[in-house]
Amino acid sequence: MNLQPVDVAARRQEAVEISKTAGAKVLELFLPEITVTQKADETPLTAADLAANKIIIAALNRIDPAVPVITEESCDIPLKERAAWETFWLVDPLDGTREFIKQNGEFSINIALVHKGVPIMGVIHAPVLDITYWAAKGTGAWKQLGDDPPRQINVRTAPDNGVTVALGWSARFGKRLQGFLDKLGEHHELRMGGALKSCLVAEGRADVYACLGPTGEWDTAAAQCIVEEAGGCITDTHSKRLRYNTRESMINPEFVVCGAGNHPWLDYLK
């Protein structure tokens, strides 16, 4: 499929509306009592995950039935079949299910359009926070709060001292992450859930985010487009840009999200 810039821009606007529709449904299910089941990989699953998944798949299929859709809740498609997909939608219908269960509001709907292994459009909508981030290749990264006019966002240049690190809410860090933080020296920490940590880097509120735990490709694709269009990067620990739909497993390697500057972030992980 030959995607022209105008096609990507149009899909981006449609994806924003779809994410907000799915987000509205998730909010309906954001209740004091949430029933949680376990998936085969022992990660949590709620009715909100399934409801958002259903809404997003149906809506994307209406936009263009020829473009395949893969989501966290429908990812058991073998590489032999996926390898033929030049362009496809990659979706996390509820990124941050644990945050949803904890009811801290830091979860999002993530929708990405991937072309030849690269995210060329990404939308992240956080319904409780009423914040939407989006980007399309060559058009910059944007943030919208509620119905306010969207504003373009950019990464910042990390200071030589006192960098700001985006972190999750875990009370305990593994030895490697703690070692990374120790090597940074004096620094500031900004807590956030799910893919929204990458967005903190994209909008210049944080300088770096190191993810040393398991994530799926659906967790990072939309965020990668947003970060890259904002001037930052997401790479694995060997400085290679994350790519999508290239392996049987759709679990990401460890990765680092960073803005501008001269810090040797990867060296701090050694």
C-alpha cells in the first residue's frame, strides 16, 4: 500500500476520534469495583480492555478494510501471516491496565499506523486526564488538553546536571534501573503510568525514560512516532531504533526514550 502524506494525516484525525470514542467507553467502566481476570501471560484483563478493543477494531476496519489491525488482545497471529503486511494498525486498547485497576487515571488508548516496520502515525489518548497526544510522519508532534487548541510539542535539551527521569509507580526498582539512576547523580524524578512516560519526554518535561521490563510492540509504537516527531528517539540498549513486526515474538527489547543533549544514556546502563 502506497501511503501519501495526506492519507496519513486523514487517518491521524480519524484515529484521534476513535481513541476518544474508546476512551469514553473506558470511562463508563471506570468504576469503584473492577472485575479483573488473568490472561495466559498472567497480565490483568478487564471489561474495559475488551470493550475498547472491540470499538477500535470495528472503527479501523470501517476506515479501510484492507489494512490489518493487530492489538494486544488479538496478537496471536503468526509472523508467517504478519510478514506480508506492509502497512497495519498496531493498537493497545487500554495501555496501563494496572493503572486502571489502581484507579490513578494514568492509562491511555494507543493507536499507531505502522509502515514497513516504522510507526508513521501515533495517537495516545488519556481519557481521565483528558489529554491527547498525536503525531504523523513529517508533521510534528502535538498535545491537546480537552477541547483547547492543540499545541506543538518538542523534546528539550537535557541539562548537564539535574536531569529529569520519567519513572513508573513501582515502589522498588531492579538493580539495573537503580544503577542507572545512581550513575545519573543528582536528578529529578517524575512519575507516570504506561506510555504516558514517553510523552513526558516528547513534551520536554522529562529528559529520559529507561524501560528495562517487558513491554509489547503495541505499548510503544504510537509513543515512538510522537517522540521522534518531537525530536527525540526510542532505541534499544544497542542504540538501534525499535522496529515492528519483524519477529515471531511481539515483545520489545529493553529500550530508552530520550530527548536532545549529549548524555551517554546507554553507558549509564552498563
